[in-house]
Amino acid sequence: PAARILMCSAMGQQALVQEAIQAGARDFVVKPFQPSRVLEAVQRVLG
């Protein structure tokens, strides 16, 4: 599929991040997040 996945979670444990990336997420943003970090991640995923 051509889905573009950006993961956002309050839990930023390394294992969870690695699992999300291995499952197809292109980026991972941990809450609470800065708006600039979300924009950067969205640009990376869509770019």
C-alpha cells in the first residue's frame, strides 16, 4: 500500500519507536510535542 504513516504517542520508549518504524511508520513524534516538530515530521513523510 502507498499509505504514509506518522506515529504519535505519549510513550517514547525506544522499543516502541523501533517497532513502529519496522511496521512502516516513516517518523515518530512523542507527545507533548512542539508544533514545529510535527510540521517537520509531516513534511518528511509527505516529501
